[in-house]
Amino acid sequence: MGRRIHFVVDPQGWCCMGLIIFVWLYNTIFIPKVILFPHYEEGHISVVAILSFYFCSLFCIASLLRASVADPGKLPENPKIPITEREYWELCNKCNMMRPKRSHHCSRCGHCVRRMDHHCPWINNCVGEDNHWLFLQLCFYTQILSSYTLILDFCHYYYFLPLKKENGDVFVFRHELALLRISAFMGLMVLGGISGLFYTQLMGIFTDTTSIEKMSNCCEDMSRPRKPWQQTFSEVFGTQWKILWFIPFRQRQPLRISYHFANHV
């Protein structure tokens, strides 16, 4: 997408991300086989239901992979500091490099990240200025996909008409109940965890504070002017076009943040 790939060597992160991909792959394979295709063949659902499921699945995995390999805002070794913004830069006491205020040093990645929110093991990457929008999209589409999966699991037994034709896949036919129970369990676990995370992320954008700033209690400076929520969201997503906030297949423009709004971390 026109950006350099950022790869973090962290076995723990690889395991966490591998678990997320397994959950996504499991539901993407078995839900259509068990529910969507059989009920479509018997006329219980329309093709729109199938296309909607794959649409959500595609956007979910796209945002996951892009958030994982995108540069979160790693500072170069010798950054060029504009003369007009020098007073808004500071020295990192861990890597002895100059960085803009609101940056943070990630001990797991070993470098400073612009407007770092947190290091997320589930994407094996930091969530910073340049990939925060992808992380929000990941949370959003994961919630939609999990909710859609749970609805399909429920409707299969309590709403859709019984299937007249047996499933052609012998494994799926024999283990249908177990497959759907596993799917429902994973859907509930993922939906519960992601919903809380997504809520805290949205509140952080509304208040223009990062997770690190909240934990360090450094955002009590009432003299810092507050921005309208439309501006903070536009800065995170890199565009004022709200429809583009939901599309992961695009190239985000760099933020143009005024450091008069900066805070010290």
C-alpha cells in the first residue's frame, strides 16, 4: 500500500496473532459449510447473507494483517526537526534520541513510536500514529464478524427451517453440533474482549488521549485545548471523509498534528 513493512520479532506476539488468525480461519471455513451454503441451497437465506459474511471476513483479516505489518510511527535514528517545532521535541531517556512530545519508547520493540497508544500482542505490533486507524478497523470488523457468527449459530437451530438434505461433507455432518458450539464459544469470547477494548479506544479518541497517557495520569493539564471529536477522528484516520474511515484498502496520509496540542509522556 505504499508503506514500508514493519516486522516485530516476538514469539509471544506470533502466538497471539496466530490464535486470532486460527479463530478467523475456523469461522470462515466452517460457518459457510455448516450454515450458509446448505440453507442457501434450500432457499432459506439469500445470497446477500453469504456475501455479507465474506465481506466482513475479508475486511477483518485485511485490517488485521495491515495493522500487524504497518509501521506504527517508528522514529528514524536522526530525525529532521523543523525549526518551528524544536521546542515541542524532547530527549528520550531510554534510547537517547530526540522525539516529539506524546511519543513513547516501547521496550518490547526497542524504539520510540509517535503518539504510541500501547503495544498489542494480538497484532504483534505497537499501536501508534500511523496504524491506529487500522487497529480501530480491526476492532470494529471483528465485532461485526463475531456478532454475525453468533446470530447465524442461533438461527441455525432456533429460526431457520430444518435442512431436508444432509450435508455432503461427512466430517461436517458428523460433528456439526460440536463445530457450532466451538464457534459460538469463540464468538462470545472474542466479542466480549473486543467490545471492551473498542470502547476504551473510542473514548481515548473522543478525549484526545492515549492509553499510556491515561495510565501515567499526565493528561490532567487543563490548559491543553480540547479538539472537536471530528478533528481527532480525522487525525487518526488521516482523512475527513468519514466513508473512508471504514476502508482498510487505502493509503493513509501522514497526520498533520499541531504540537501546541502536545502533551508530555
